[in-house]
Amino acid sequence: MKLNLQRPLVFFDLETTGINVGSDHIVEICLHKAMPDGTTQTLVRRVRPVDTQGNTIPIPPETTAIHGIADKDVANEPSFAEQAQELLDFIGDADLAGYNSNRFDVPLLVEEFLRAGVDFDVNSRRLVDVQNVFHKMEQRTLKAAYKFYCNRDLEHAHTAEADTVATYEVLLAQIERYEGKDYVAPDGSVTHNAVRNDVAALSRFTANSQWADLVGHLAYDGKRRMVFNFGKHKGKPVDDVFASEPAYYDWMMKADFPLSTKKVLREAWQNHRQKAKLEALKLHFGSGDKK
């Protein structure tokens, strides 16, 4: 079958130095671009991970044991910053899809672009996480998903290209299997025809609407207030913490949090300061007698 697309959809997968979005780096990226006319294009690039001074960052042996990419394999490759424009040009205005991409690949891709001085905004793009379809409907791993949906064994797992193409094929099979079926959430709510050949619907179904940032350090509560989702202030509204402990903002901005999280936090801080100024003005002018 062919995906029903209004604009391109880029499936992608990252192999990295680790799983910390704030400190780890990409060592391989595959972009598999599905076009509205049914054609596809694939771009695979190795990346030399570097720090802010341009020094090569070693790939931990335990990570190499998973994806097979060692220091020697990327020693002569360009850094992410040196390839950023090529990757941007390939992605264009496309929506993004991947496996566990909303939790890891998208935040780390955004992080790498920010490190390179590029504000790669995903707010205007639809994000489709194939893992979320799978976990909500069947709850398996990518290898099992490929066997379950495509009835084939996944060869060369944990290579960017194999995992990316497998993700693309799994989504096609998921649409065929689930189109027309309803999804019943744990709270009893029903999404009719949840998995269908429509990127906007897939994006809504696989999104984590409770997160305020890309990695879930900030979230929304039942009143749609932004709250901290970790640590000693977990569950507390961001505005309340800013008012009672403004130093917490400074700590987070200096600590090892993803740049994308800091960007959201900075905007929340600026909004908080603006609201505080407005409240102060109201109190000032409201307290005086009219002459």
C-alpha cells in the first residue's frame, strides 16, 4: 500500500554514544523520506561526535557492543554541525516518523541541531511514533513488531538503515491491520479508527500530549498548567516554583538538561516575569486614589 501523504514524511533512526539527550551525540543517522507520490529517498550518514571545542568524544565500549560503531569507524567522518545543512535540506518541510522517536530520536536530533546553532523547530511538523502505535495496540519490541506485522525476521538490527526501513514497513502494515478499528484507552475513552492512513491522525494518536518539552522533564497537569515532572518539585506548577524559589530556574539553566528543555523553560520564565510585572502594575495603579 501507499501512505496517504499531503507532504513528505521522513522516517529516521539514530545510533548514538548513549541515551542521555542532554550529553550524548549522534554517530549515525538514516533518513528515509516517503514522498506523496509513493517514491522514497534514503540518506545515511556517519557522524564524528565532538564536544563544544571540536574534540572527538569517545564512544563507550558498551554502546559499541549494541550498534557496532566504534571510534575508528567515525574518526574521519564530519561532525554533525558540518553535515547539518545537508540534513536540513534533505528533511525540508517534511513530517517526522520513527520508532520510540518522540521520547528519544526527535529530542536528540533537535539537540544536535541546537548545538550546531540551528533552531530546528518541530512544532510545525507532525510527529508519528510507530512504537506508540505498537505499544498501544500490541506492546512488543521493534524486532518482534517486524516479525508480527511483516512476518519476516529483522536482519542487521541496531543499524540505522535496517531499523529505519523496518519502521517504515511496520507502519504500512499497522495501517493495513488496524484501519477501521477503535482504540480503548486505560481510562475507558475510545478513539475511533485510531490507526488510519492519515499522518495528522497518526501524529495525534502517537503523541504524548502531557509533555511540555520533548523529553518529559516538563508536563501539563489536568488544568493544562505547566508543571515539573521530576525531582523535588514534581507535579508543582512551574509558575508557583518560579515565585517561591526563583533560584531553581537558574539551577536548571546551568545543569545538564537538554537545550530543547531549557528553551521551553526560558519561555516559561519570560512569561512568568511578564505576568509578574503586569500584576505589579495593576497593584500600583489600583491602589492609588483617583484625583
